[in-house]
Amino acid sequence: MLKDTARMLAEIGLPEGDVYGLPTSPMTFPDGANYRIEISGVERLSVLHVLVDEMDKKDVPVHRLISTVMGSTLLSDEELEEFAQVAHDAKLEVILTPGPRAPWDIGRQAATPEGRMSGIRYRGMKGLIQLVDDILHSIELGFNGFLVVGEGGLYTVNELRKAGKIPKEVVFKLSIFAGHANPAGAKVLEMLGADTFNPVGDLTLPQLAAIRSAIKIPMDLHVWLFDAWGGFNRIYETPEMTRVCSPCYFKIEPGPSVGNLYKPWGAGLEKLARDKVVYAEKLIELVEENWPEAKLSEVGAPDLAIPKTIRNMPMG
């Protein structure tokens, strides 16, 4: 019977089902906050400057940036150093995207109609070696946070972190591209060393509540997602998402598709960065009006992976 099967899963530490009671999460970020704002599409320095300008104009806190999704290898060292400096001065956590990985390298299965149903992974030892090399190089330039797209990559970088080859303060975020959608998958990612993870974007509140009951790490939740991935807008759900899923990051990613968003780089991303700050302002207002108990992190919270800068890094 299904009830017996559910009880069997509960015996191994999983919830007996999706949590329709929607209990208030007792967990918070280390600073006591329930939610934070994450903005992606910050691919180039010009977009970063525009974003910081809009944050200052509107006095809207942004905590985390998902950056260089086309691959950090496409920016020069000088650009990356300045990127780290600007983010450091603005007290912004940067989750840099090392590359290459499918579909940005030669792997095209992910671009086929049926291949799109499979998660993106690093291809072969070559892909893992390039991933680690890119991360180590970016750490030398001051970055402390990285987006990882598969369990093999996550295992690799976490083992290196445990061995002291990667500094212990470096943060690894598991991408939505990995395609996780249930408490068991979330527990696997937590065990493999994910510091934060992005479930698929169309889970119901009871499904998200079940995931929250199984893990302690922050959840990164899409409240606006590309048209190609469904095009839904969940901003009006954010008060309940905050209450049920705390601690969580809210992600705002409108646009036709991930490919069109990040390629080509240009003025479109700069305008979109300003728009996302406006949407973040509305999101915060909705949470404050509908769940006033919620706490939003201050900019530059102590546990954020804010980049170091060359001038502040130890020599030798």
C-alpha cells in the first residue's frame, strides 16, 4: 500500500509525503534572516556597474549575483579583477560560473528535443579538470563562490575543499540545470557538499515544504523564469515561500530563454539588470505586507561569499 511505502521512506529520513500543512520553517540564515535577493545575468562589468547604480538609486538590497554564465574564461584577468573589486566594494556575493560545460562546449545532446530532458553534466575527466582549473584560477583573482551543474563536479570540488586544495570559505551552489525536484535529491546534494541549491522552478509549495523538512542548506527559488522553461511569475507567492522555505534566495529571471538572455552580451542585459532591481523591490514589499515577521538580510551579511580584492589578498 502507498501508506506503507510512505512510512518506509520516513524510516530512512525522508518526509512521508509532500507537506500540505505548509509549516513555518524554523531555520534562517546565520544572520537570522529568512530571505535574500539573487540576481543573475550579470555577465560583464558594464552590467555590474548598472546593477550597483540601480541598487543605490532605489535603496534595494541585493545579496547575490550569478555571473558569467557563458563562462568566466571569456573575461580577461583584468576584467575579472575589476569585477571582484566592484562587487567587493558593493558587498555583493558573486557566484561565478566556471566553464566549459554542455551545452556551452561541444556536447550537443542537451540541445536535442529528447536530450533536453537530461541534466547538464561535465563531460569526461577533461571537463572536470577544466572545471577545477577555472575555479582555482578565479580564486587567485579574488572570487569565493561558484555555480556547479552536476553531482560529479560537486563531489570533486567538495573533496578538494575538504583536502585543503580549495579554501574552506569557498561556496558552491548547485544549479537548476542539475534538475533536482525532491527531498532525496536535495539530501544527496547536501551530503555532497552543496552550500545552497536551486530546485526546478515549478514545484508546488507542499513539494518545496517537503524539501525544506529534509535539508538545512538554503534553497534558491525562481519566482520568475524564462519563457522557454515555462515563463511563470510567482512573485505573489513569495510571502508564503519565505515562510515555508526559509532560508531562501529569490531568483528573478524573465526573458525568452537562457540562450537569448546570455548571448549575445550587450545593452539588453544592462536594462534587464535595472528591471530586476525594480522587481526585487516589489517582491520585498509583498513579503513585508503579507508576512511582516520575515527578516531580509542586510547587504553584505557576514556569511556571503563576497569577493576578496587583489589589494586585500595575502601575498605569496
